[in-house]
Amino acid sequence: MSGSVVDNTVSPGSSSVAIPTDISGQILDLDEDDDLEVFSKDTTPTDGSSFNASMQTSPASMINQYKFEEDAEDTKDIFVTVDNPESHVTAIETYITYRVVTKTTRSEFDSSEFEVRRRYQDFLWLKGRLEEAHPTLIVHPLPEKFVVKGMVERFNEDFIETRRRALHRFLNKIAEHPIFSSSEDFKIFLTAASGELSSHKKQGPGFLSRMGETVKAVAAAVRGVRNRPLEFTEMQEYVEAFSQKISSLDKVTQRIVREQKEYLEEVKDSGPAYALWSQSEEELAEPLKNVAGCVDRCCKETEEQVKNLNDHLIPVLHEYVLCADTLKAVLRRRDNIQADFEAKTEALATKKADRDTMRDDLDKAEDRLEWANNALKSDWTRWQKVMRTDLRSAFVDTAERNVSYYEKCLAVWESFLHSQRTDAEGNGNVDFS
């Protein structure tokens, strides 16, 4: 590829151990192979208590940094495609890599087009780095962690395609984000050769450091927040309600699809029954054959309808189920930052020694809290707009496909009725009125 960086070599690498930020479940994630997972709730090493040195802490810089432009989508200058999955087998593991093709006009990139191969744990690394650098910004969820057991083949086509689509959506959500799309980690993910990426991944915090941050997060959760601003309490209530509604809709839709599949199998059995009957009923042979044909055509339309629900509606609903979990984690990280500020405020009021040092720490904690609040408020507005656009688009698309499906089935049976009316008029002995 002319003017592009191409990475065709893939090193197996070892899955890094990540410390979840979810305070409600402080356990270590020790899956032997991250690439055995189909769909990932939060598995990030960020709890909001750590503070990245690159964060801008002055109020003015915070407001400018997290000002999201309304027309950001109209000026999109980076396009990412995830495709061409490949299976890799080594002596110790089997895993899938995906081709990631990037096209961009941004000046900070060395070329206008890049092509690399990435495995699932690389996507996990990117998500964790973004949450570490921006603990109160909303990172779109990855396909959830779900270890497939009892499979004859570890990776079948449906598994791979489901994951590929979800990874494609994840990267494009990052590319559309006004802050994440400019992240150095995102650039490295899109452009670095496998060896360079592995080296960069090793520069993150070590296991003991992440464990320490997890302990701090637990302590902050135990302390709790005494004076949470009303807007964040309302945000939390909205997320809880949204989570219940979207989870319920996701479950109902998946149940509908299962029932449609069962119904489809039953209807498929009726077609041959009509055809077989026509062989022994001479006077009804033609109508019975026509009914069998209609059933067969409607079955094909129903198969397409079920496939559309699986491919277009269910993935959107399920991703926003995971988004609700992400939002809960973001709000917990914001609360952890506030709890840290409140603890430092109390410490300064009760201790006389080292007051200058404690006051400096308190000022930093106050800046960190203000940064976190501004970031979340700005990204919250952006997320709501994107969420409503995504769901509205999915609902409209489903409605249009439903109309098309029922119109096609209606046309099939109307053609049958028309043929029978024609025959009846010729024989003059049947009334279809």
C-alpha cells in the first residue's frame, strides 16, 4: 500500500492482568485468554483516584478542552475500518486478529493511510488507556467479556463476525469523539507495528500500582460522598432508569427473536405437509401446491426478518446496555475523586503539622475534581445526543424492515387469493366475498 504503514506480523503476547474499576466487584480478571470472549463490561485499571500528568487543571483550560462542537461530525477527518479476521494457532493459544485500516487527513499522522492487525486484548488496552487518562469521559463499550465453553470450534463464523462488527463500532465511536480521537494512545493503536505496540503497552502502570489504586477506590467507596452536586445525583438517577429500560427491551427483543426462530421451524414443517397432501387429493392438488409455495416464500422472508433483528437492532440495544454499565462506572469514578477531595479537606482541618504540603495536595484535588466535573458534564450532553440518534435510527430502520417484511408476505398471500378467485370464476362454484 503506497504511503501506508503495514503490519502483517503478529506476536501472540501475553494477556495483561487488568484491575476492574467497578467498585461493586473488586476482583482480579485472570482469564487465560481474552480472545475467547465474545462480548466486555468494564475491565479497566482506572478508578479516578489517579491523576494523569498530562491533564490540564486550570479552570479555563478545562472548559476549552472539553468544549464539544455541535458540528464535529461534519468535520470528521479520520475513518477506521475493522475487517479481514484471521485465526492464529500457536503452541500455547489460538486467537483471532483483525485488520484495522485507517484513512485520515490529519497532519499529526505520518501518512494518510495505515494498515495494522490487532487482537482483542489490544482493544482492551486502548479502552483502559483512554479511561485512565480521562476517568470521567464516556468510552464506548467493547463487546463484552464472555468465555465460550463447550464449543467444538473455539471460533465459529458467527462469533467472529459478531465481534468484528462490535470492534468496528467501538473504533469509530472513538474516532468520532472530539477528545479521544486526538489521543496519542489512539494514534499508536492505529499506526504502530505489533512490536512497537507491545513495547508501548508495557509502559503503563504495573500490577502493584493498579492494585494500590483499586484499594484507594474501595476506601473512597466506603467513605462515600457527602455533598454530591444535585446535577450528578439526577444524572445517576437517569442512568439507573435508563439501564432498567434498555435492559428490559434488550431481553424482550432477544426473546422475540428466539420465539420467531421457533415459529419459523414450525412453519417450515407445514410446507412439505401441504405438498405431500396435494399428491393424494386430486381436486385440491393445485391449491395445496400453491399454499406450500406461499409458505416456503414466507419462510424465506421470515428468515431475513430474524437476521435483520439479529444484525441491526439487537447489537444496538445490547451495546447501550453495556453503555449503562459504563456510565455507572464513570459516575463512581467521579464520586471517588470528590471523596478524595473531601477527605483531604477534613485532614487539613484536623491536623496542624505539614499544613503547607496538605494545602498543596488539597488544591490539586480541587483542580482534579473541577476537571472531572467539567469533563463529565460536557461528555454527558454529547453522549445523550449520540445515544438518541443511534436508538432513533435503529427503531426507524426496524420499522421500515418490518413494513417491508409484512408487505412481502401480504403480497404472497394476496397472489394466492387472486389465483383462487380466478379459478373460482372459471368454475363458477366458489364465493370468496
